[in-house]
Amino acid sequence: MRKAICPGSFDPVTNGHVDIIERSCKLFDRVTVLVLQNPDKNCVFTAEERVELLRVALRHIPNVDVDCFDGLLAEYARNVGACALVKGLRAVTDFEYEFQMALTNKKLNNELETLFMNTDETFMYLSSSVVRQVARLGGDISGFVPANVHDAILKKLKG
Ligand code: COA
């Protein structure tokens, strides 16, 4: 059983993330999408909300599950027996930061490989904060996020 993790803060999940997760699920027997804490970010959605949004957005994929964790990613991977992390790379600018994280995770868990998957060109420009900003300024985000996320963002903004 080859198990992988797609980690991120997912605040919120976008169509770009869904694309990476769908493609990862074709390569591994089981994929866990893991909602983690990035200490440099103040999230708009709670961890529970982000997990629920992911569960609904990914329910068409049979071999995926969604979880959250507030510790070290490398430790979580060891505990569940995952052999790989899959991260989407959108542009060269992502690389340095991702490379640093990959090396750190490898130091913390030598059994864990990080695989970089190129983002589909349609989603090169996307990020969770771009989605939030466009929504806040009244733009149409329906092409950027799954339908349930679209509704949740609008509700959050109204609240
Ligand atoms: N499509 C669209 N957007 C994408 C994307 C894709 N395929 N891949 C990444 N992004 C966006 C994300 O939405 C995010 O946007 P934002 O900055 O507007 O929020 C941005 O690119 C960065 O994503 P990512 O590199 O995945 O960072 P992250 O903050 O979402 O996740 C963690 C980082 C949570 C995985 C990392 O902090 C972590 O592992 N934390 C746990 C603690 C730990 O183990 N620390 C040691 C790690 S070395």
C-alpha cells in the first residue's frame, strides 16, 4: 500500500489544489490531504471548516481522505506510514521555499520523499489568498474554487 500526503494550509482549497490531489490519487494507493498550521499565516477558515470544505470538494475521489494536524508534518507522515509528500509547483518562485521545506522534512524523517508536481497551466496564477482577495473585492471566483468553497467564502464575507 503506497501512501502519500498532500499537505497545505488550504485556506481555502482551490481548483489548483484539487487538480494536484486528483493526479496524486492516480499515482498512489491512498492519499491523505492534510490541513496543517503554517505559523506565518492567519487563516480565515478554521481548521475544521477547511477539513469539511476539502471533504465535500473531494468526495468524487475514492482513495482520498482528509485530516488535520497541529504538529510536525514529518511526524504525522511517520505515524501513518506515508512514504511521500506531494506538493504542487506553480512557478520557479515557489521552488526555493519548497526546497527548504523538503530538505527539512527529509532531515526529520529520512523515509519521507517530497515529490513536486507541476501545476496545470490553467492554475498557474492561483493561490488561496488571491481567491480571498478577489472575493472580498466583489469579483467572480466561480472558476477558481469548487462550488461548495465558492458558497462558503461568500457566506464568510457576509458574516
Ligand atoms: N494551486 C493553487 N494554489 C496553490 C497550489 C496549487 N496547486 N499549490 C500551492 N498553492 C498556494 C496555496 O494556496 C498557498 O497560497 P497562500 O499563500 O495564498 O495561502 C501558497 O500556494 C503556498 O502553498 P504551500 O506551499 O502549500 O504553503 P502552505 O502555507 O499552504 O502550507 C505547510 C505549508 C502547512 C505545509 C507547512 O507550513 C507545514 O508543513 N506546516 C506544518 C509544521 C511543520 O512540519 N513545519 C516544518 C516544515 S519544514
